[in-house]
Amino acid sequence: MAAALAASPPAARAAEAPFEPGLMRLAEILGSLHFLRNLCGEKGDQWRAEMEKLLVSENPDPARRARFIASFNRGYRSFGSTYTQCTPSATEAINRYMKEGEDLSRDIASRYGN
């Protein structure tokens, strides 16, 4: 089954919901925030918990769930090789990702929410 999904032509994947890229970007932002906020002194798993909430609300099939998790992990790893300590640049990245995440969440909810 996984091989059949991987071999699907791009046209079949194009039928995804129009908000899908935004949700994947949101997952990536959550991963980035999980890394950066902990690097800068926040303790805990708040951003991982937000990712779990996203997964619960979306209830994705296994392939889509894997894409969500890959996006989160990509966001987390993207800063791991750049930052080993909290810097003004890391703090600025946090601020930008917080704003982008808020904007994405609001946009998706207002355009596609029920």
C-alpha cells in the first residue's frame, strides 16, 4: 500500500485540501519553536503538545501523519545545527515564528473553519 501511495502521480496528490501546505508549515513552525524556546530557557514540551493537538484535531491517515511529523522534525532540526545557545538572532527567530504561526492559524481558521 505504501508503495502504491508513493507511486501516485502528482495529479492524485494535487487533490489535497487547499489548506494542507499551511498546516504542514504550521507543523514545521511548531518544531522550530520547540527547539528554539527550549534553547532560550523555556522548559517543557508546550510546542510538542501543540503539535499533538494538531494531530488529534486532524486525525490524519498514517501517510499524512508521517508528513506532519516530518515537517515538525524538519523545523526542529533546522535550528539544531545553527544554534547551540540562545542569541539575539535566536530570539528574533522565535518572535518571527510566533507571528507566522499566529497568522497561519488565524488564516486557516477564518478561510476554512466551520
